[in-house]
Amino acid sequence: QVALQESGPGLVKPSQTLSLTCTVSGDSISSGSYHWSWIRQPAGKGLEFIGRLYTSGSTNYNPSLKSRVTISMDTSKNQFSLSLNSVTAADTAVYYCARGVSGFWGGYTDYWGQGALVTVSS
Amino acid sequence: EIVMTQSPATLSVSPGERVILSCRASQTVITKLAWYQQKAGQAPRLLMQGRSIRATGIPARFSGSGSGTEFTLTISSLQSEDFAVYFCQQYNDWPYTFGQGTKLEIK
């Protein structure tokens, strides 16, 4: 059974960098059939894709966040990570890591982590 | 980016009723449309992909239809465990985008 688990600080100061790690079990992040995503959800609001990482190491970022985001992987630990710099209160949200199905008819997300609440506040 | 619009925002229904949730895309997404269910305090769960293909373990009372820009999710007979928020998501064009959700609440 595939499982994803987010970890990282729950409180980040404004202007600093938000860093989260997703640990994957039950699948290898090196599998070519999937890509690995970060998605966020502010309280009481909708969902927003932050970006995704392919097993090749290539990435796609949401243009609205592209200048501040880096997603990377550590295949030895079967983990991938999110870094979002220069955060403001608007970045306060639950952050989910997720597995997406690749391929022409892929793109949907079939497994999600439980989510990590990150609050940006001084 | 493609804007996804869901209607209604909230739907008050009784168990056993049939409900239809709508999702509209600002431009065609062909059939690259997924539906997710989210319960309070939980991560979203994939219900449907490719417009009408149920995910593993999703009961047959859930069905999806549509193509292009207009899609629907139908729940044939609401069960108590179905009261939740439902999101549609397009994956035809990056950045993938979600609708704002439809909340099913008990009447």
C-alpha cells in the first residue's frame, strides 16, 4: 500500500523559507509511471498545485509561485522536498504531498499524504 | 490557466436522494477531468479520473460524465458517508487546477 507522509516545521516567520519533506513508502519515487507533487490548501479554501517532480528530475511549477519554489528528490531516502522562499501570511495553508499518474492520459493524483499545516507568522 | 467552476457551492440533501454536481472548465479539457472527495480534516480522495473511471474501491453509486468543458458527478443514492466536499480538477493543461468545491450537507 502506497503511503506518503509530510514532515517539517509548522511555523515559519515571514520572509523566511518554508521547507517540507515527503517520505514515500510502498513505492519508489524512481518509478517512471508517476510524478510527485506538492499541493496546498488555505483554511476553508480550495486546492492549488504548487509543482511536480518527475523521476527524471525535471519539474513543473505553478507560474504563480515559480520564482519562489524548488522541488527536489532524494532517491536514496525515497523522499522529495518542497522549498518555498520569501513566505508571507498568504502562504499559510495545509500542504499536501501526492503521487500523480504520468503519461498522456495521466495527470490525476491517486495518493495523498495526510497534510501538514504550515503557519506563517512572526 | 484553466478556471474550473463548480456549482452549487453548497447542496442540502437527504440520505437516499440522487444528487448531481456540476463542473465547468473555462476551456476544453477533453476528458482529463478528475473528481475528489474531501472530508473534514482529511486529505482529498480520488473518486474518478478520465471523467468517468472510478478509482479503486469507489462504489458504483458514483458516476461521472461530460467532455470538453461541462462535467457532472452523480451520486445515485446518498449514503451518510457521502456528506463531504467534492472537488473537480482538470489535468489537460499545466498548471492543473481545481474547482472551488461543492459541499454536500445533510438537510
